[in-house]
Amino acid sequence: MASMALPPRPSSICPSCWNGPFAAQLGLLGKPLVGLTGGYEYTISPAKLLLRAEFGCTWCMFLVKCIREMNGAVDLKKSGDTLCIRVGRKGHSQILTVSVNNVETNKSGYIVSTTPDDPAAKYISRRTRLTDVASLHTMSMIKACIERCAREHQSCQVSSSRPTGYNQAVHPLHVSSDVLTSEQKLRSVHPSDGNRVPAAPPGTLKRLLARASDHRGNMTTYRSPQSSARPAPTRLINCRDLDRLHLIMTKGSSYTYVALSYVWGPEDQPHRTTDANLPSYMCSIDSTKLPQTIRDAIYITRHLGIDFLWVDSLCIVQDSAGDKHRELALMRDVYSRAYLTIDAASAEKASDGFLSDRTPLRPDLVLPFVCPASYFDPLVKCGRLQLYENENLSLDIRTTNDGNLHTGERAWCLQETLLSTRTLVFSPHTVQLRCQTQTQNIGGAEHDNTYDIPRLPIALFYPDRPTSRYSEQWIQVRERWLEVVNHYTRRKLSYPSDKLVACAGLAELFARALRSDYVAGLWNDDYLLGDLLWLVPKPARLDPGTEYVAPSWSWASVEHATPFYVGLHLNPRAMATLVTCACIPQDLAFPLGPVASGYLVLQAHMFRCRVEGSEVSLVSDVFDDSSVRVDSYFDNERDAGDERLWAVPLQITDGDSDREPSSECWGILLHLSSPAAAGGVLRAEYHGLKVLRRVGCFVFDGKKKARVLGWDNDWLCGTATSNVIIV
């Protein structure tokens, strides 16, 4: 190393560090760190380290900071000691790890990245985040990523259900000569957002199109994404001529199109399609009257060489109940058949748009990087590295993957993302491509997939290969549904009546694999008892006159709360038997959508409850002192404290065998209800019996609280069972 001619030393690094760890590329290009080997090692006394840091060496200051955050593991005050510094990468990834006296200073390490045009880019694989999300260079990278996904990702090829012998269409990249005027209309700043930075300078689209025309003969056409034209939604926006945007009726034909997922926001949508303006929209749509988010989506669609776009506010007649009902039932097909979905995740409302430049993420540390010389490039160059503490970057990624994305807060947008073969996510910080295989930041910036929403099992995309009922694959699909529900119920809906509508497309897809009856968000199979055991950490506040959405035993009946399933345990033992379960849809043409009524019948043991303030006890001779106190979780605050309470045990679940043995008994809490709540669908044999509604759930440790020593299903042998009707 010492013999290698180094580039001029920057003033921010002391001579010793420049000729030592920096001349060795901070150990990033050598063998990875394994125990006490790999990377680059050197020694220094605490006194010299502190002195060099005081004189402004960035690397020495960084080391001093790291050592002081080690909670006394290394004492810088002992001047006679020698510090052994080892720096390098973890495994095969370029995550910088620093250890002092064989103790890592930061367990998670530091993400190392650089810009694409930096000399260090040849040696450092990660890139800084793209912030110019609408530039021509970014569009080029987006197209390359999409084409690579379509070509190489098997899961994405399966999910798109691409038929054999599909047509790779070739589209001329040509518009009218006055495209500049058209583009200015399209990219004009919204009046309510006068300070908005346009995503691309005026004329960029015209210049792009002109270049294609100038090369006519060599490059006269732009080859579209490798996608088949698939059966399209009822209507699409034709974006081919930007001066004449208009709706088309697809009439069952196949098209390659892009779909938009976005948040309307609280604003009125005067541009929306109605019965009155539909005829004129079939001829022309004034782009200047469209909200910025839709104009941005048109901009992206055309840059990707695709002519057609689906947007709900324009492609569904918004004041026609019949058209909305019919189109909402087709949501699964709209997004699953789209070649690409644009997720306007950074736009809080439709007028915001999503193509403004992002604020760059500030690195935790910037360091020079000595690029090694080679036979073909003997000149040693100096690059620039940007370091991000892994924990900080993961936190930043986590907040932008779901919770901080505006579409990530909306229930409707979940199925739009999950059903799409691939989604172009315009997050608040950058642009990402999420497909059925992976999520990646465009341009190669770091992305932590740990915080992604769950992908759909590949089995869902094989309609001709049904999964065997209760097989391992079937159970994986079943469990994934519960994961999806947990994500779904955390999100917001403007209208409670949409609770079962906004996930109906997903339910339709799962139904093909599970081959079970779908009942208001649950599946009528042998696992239904466990599905009834959802709880609400914070009870909702609902008035008695709240609009009916679903039967009380369904998670969909609870608004403004997040059910967490507790019934998925290993080897649960049933304490009740499912007799029947049925729901009546509001519209037979939309069987997995909203329900008019429903009921559930169990053969089960019922216990009266004693309520004392916030405490609930089950009353029975099978318990010591004839009662047992339980942990109760009410769905609605108005039901807590009501003494007209019944309890029905549903399952026993075994605890951790490595700890003190326990067997938890889970069940549901019920109140008396009116038979009319069943909507007149109760079978004749149940007439005259008590009808109840779910108001919560409970749990208690049976081994500690049951009198019977052999804690199993036999503990209830002395109690009678009855039909329990729940509406």
C-alpha cells in the first residue's frame, strides 16, 4: 500500500489516516470481516487519536465518537493503552463495520453509497437516493428496471397470467408538432400550488419525441414493455395524443395500460366523470382541469411508451350507482391486469402531484475514497463516499414504506398494491419499483425489505393448480390472509360501508386458492373458530345507530380499530363446534362485497358473566370459588360494564413448554340481541332460540384457574352445550 501513489490528500484527513486505512480503501475491497480476520487493521494510542481528532481529522473524530458511544467498553483516558482498530465490510455486502479492541462500535454497521457519476461508483455498488424522480435519466432507469422485471422475475411472470404467444407491440413514438403546447398544459403548475417545482423542465417530452423522430430509420419506434395486451377495464384514458385526451370503451378488447393508485383527499373532484359529462369525455378531456396527480400519471405513462391509463375518478361514472357497483366488483382485474400501477404515495391529495424533486437524505458521514489503479486506468483517483448509520437508515425506510406513505394509510390502496404485478412507488424520498419478487429503489439506493407489506403467495396466481385443502401450501395461503387483514384494518376508509368492498378483489383471489366460502371477511372452514378470536386493543366508540357493515363476529363490524388475531397458535384444541355460518350479500352479482346480514351457529358451552366495574368473571362450578376472573377485551366502549354478558370458550392453546406450562383458554363475549338482526335469514329450526351478538373476547390461564388437574377438553364434561346463534 505504501508504494502506491496516492492522489492529493484532502485537508479533512490527517496524513497517518490517509496513508493507512484510506490507502487500503477502508477495507471495503478486501476480504470481509470474519472474527479477527479480514478488513484492514492498524493501531494507535488514545492520546494520538484524540490529538488528531482535535486537529480536525474527520476519520479520527468519527472514531472518537464511536468509542464514546460504546458505553465504557474502551477507555480513551488510559493514554498508555494501544487501540487496535479494524475496519472492513460485513460478509458480501458493503456495510462498513468498525471495531476497537475487537469490539464493534455499531452492531448494525454503516451503509456505504456513492453517486453514479463518482469515480468510486466502479467499486461501491450502492447509490445515493434519486431525488429528481421525473428526469429523463430516471425515466430511463425506470424502464430498464421494469423490463428486467418482466424478463427475469418468474413470480412476476406468473402473477401477470401472461398467455403464451403474446404480442410484443411496437408503438411509434410520435405526437403532433405542437406537442410543446400540449405538454405545457399537462405540466402546468396547479393554481393552488404556485410554488410547486415542476418535475421536469418544459419541453423535455418534446425533445425526447424529437430525438426519436430525428433517428427515423435507425430508431424510428419505441418498443413497448414486454407485456401482452390483456382484457382491459370497461373504460380507459387514451393518452396517445396529449392534445386530445379522451375516454375509450374497451368493449372487452385487450390493451396494455397503466393504473393509478392515489388518494383523493378531502377536496371535491370536479373533473370526475358523471352521466352528464361522459359523452363529452369520450371526445375530449381538458387536461388543464385535471388535478396534478392525474396529470403527473399521464406524464409518466407517456414517458414509458404506453398509451392507456386507468384512473378511477375518470374511468368510473361517479354519480351512477349501477356503474360504480359494477366496476368496483372488477377491481381485482383492473389492477392485476395492468402492466404497471403508479402509486402516488407522496401526494396527500389529488391536487398535490407526485413528481416534484425530493429532499436528499443527509448522510451521517462523508469520506474520501482512494480508487485503486488498474492496468486500464493507471491514474489513482479520489472518490467520495456517503455513510448512513444502518439503524437510522432502516428507521427512515420503515417510515416511508407504509406509515408515512399517504397511499399506505388508505384501505383501498392496499389491494391496489398487492394485486398489481408491479408498482412504481413515488415515495416522499425517492421512487421505487415494487413487484411480486422484490422492492428496489430506482438507481440502486439501499432498501430494507423487512418493512414491506406482505406479498401474495405465488399459489394464488396458479388458477389451474388448486392447492390441496389443509395442505402446507394451503395453510400458508390461509395465514397470509390474516396478515393481509392485519395490514388492511390499520388503514383508513372515508366510508365505513366500504369495509368489505375495498378488499373484495383480494378476497376473490384468495377464494380461488382456499376453495372455502367467504363470509364477511372470514373463511368458513375448520379454522373459523380461531378467526373469531380477534381483539381490539382500544375499544371503538360507536353509537347504537351506526350503519350496518357486517355481523358482529366479523372484524369488519368494527370501525376505527385494529383487530389483532390471537387464534393462530400451534395445536389449538377446539372447545366448540361450528354448526353453520351464512351471509347474504347486498348484491348477488357482487358476492364477496358488502353484506346485508349474516349469522353464525355454534354448538358450545355458555357461561354467565359477573361484571364488577372493569372486571369480568365467568361463573361456573368447574372453577374454584365458582368463578374465574378473565382478561376481557371489548369491541365497543358502550358494551364494557354491561351486566347482560355471556361467555363462550372456543379454543385452548398450549403455552411455551420451555417455561412454566400454561394453557390459555380463548373465547368470545356475547350480549343478547334481536332475531331481526339476522335479517330474516335464520333457518326455521333456530326460531325461538336466543340470538346474541359479539361484544368482545376473553382469555384466562386454564392450568392455574381450573379445578380439574387434567386440563384438556374434558374439563367441561359436566356442563351442557347448546346452539349459540350469533348475528
